[in-house]
Amino acid sequence: MYLRRMMIKLRSIGWNDNGASLVEYALLIALISLIAVVAVRFFGSELSTAYSDIAESIP
């Protein structure tokens, strides 16, 4: 009986998906930033050397 009253109350309020969207965007941003950090750690020294070579070749 309690569950039924709760469902009726939730239906009267209406479902709000804005919170779910915010959480999904936050997880997406966290995943992208984690991938960026891993990529910089993995390719960091190689990129630094490449940029240094490019900078030295510019007159």
C-alpha cells in the first residue's frame, strides 16, 4: 500500500530527467578528462621531443 501511494505521489509530481542528464554529462566529462590525462602521460615525452625538434628547426 505504501509503495502504491508513493508511485501516485511521484506521478503527480512528474518525472524530472534534468538530474539524470547532468549526471550523464558529468560522467562523460570525467571520462574524457581521464583519457586526456592517460594520453598525456603515455605520449608526453614523445610529444615534448617532437615539439622541441620543431622549435629548433624554426629559424
